[in-house]
Amino acid sequence: MALTADAPLAASRAASAPADAPSLGQILRGMVSLAGVRLARWREYHRTLAELQALDNRVLADMGLHRSSLQGVAREAAGYK
């Protein structure tokens, strides 16, 4: 008797779950992919910032940049908003 009493509950749970819900594997792959993108962006930011900071003030002025704007330029180059 317990099986027949629980059957409507199980059917309602199955009906309420979205059919296209991502699996755990898909979620984990997405998280790893996002972490890879963020790591690449972080590396690009630091690489660009280091290259700009290595330039002297005259070269930066020729490029239309000031030392105070280097972090913003590096963030933009790395794809941050």
C-alpha cells in the first residue's frame, strides 16, 4: 500500500523538475571553463600592466597615457568592463 500512496508524490516531483535542467557534469564543466576564462583574463591584465609600468614617462606621454591611467588601460585590454 505504501507504493501506491507514494506514487502520486513521486509523479508530481518528476513533473515539477525542468526537463532541460543541467546535469552535475555540465555544471562542473561550466565552472571549470569559467575559472579558465577568469584566469586568462587575470594573466592578461597583469602582463599588460607590467609592460606598461616598464615604460618610461616620456614613452607613456607619447602614447597619450599617464601613470595614473595604467590600471584602467590594462583592465580594458584584458576585457574587464
